[in-house]
Amino acid sequence: MDDLWAALGLVLVIEGALYSLFPERMIAMAKQLCHVPPRTLRVVGLLSVAIGWLCVKLVRGG
């Protein structure tokens, strides 16, 4: 359970850094999301899950 909280904390650190360093770019990217088809968002989301899972498996060695 500690790993889960550490991972969530790391996500918040990375997202917070992006929003604080590049606020205008993050706003522009959020506005562009309205024009991306749901299927594309779904595919990108699933790819992100798969890559994230693979990274965890490689780091954990199992």
C-alpha cells in the first residue's frame, strides 16, 4: 500500500511541476483535448496503462 501512495505522490509532483513551469502550454493542451476523438483518447489511455504497467514490472523484477 505504501508503494501506491508513493506512486500517486509522484504523479502529483510531475503534474504539479508541469502546471507550474508551463501554465500557458498546459491550458492550450487542455483546450485541444475537446477536438480529439474519444477513440483516440481511449487508445492513448490504454497505451499509457500498458507502458506504465510494463515499467512497474521491469522495475519490480517480476
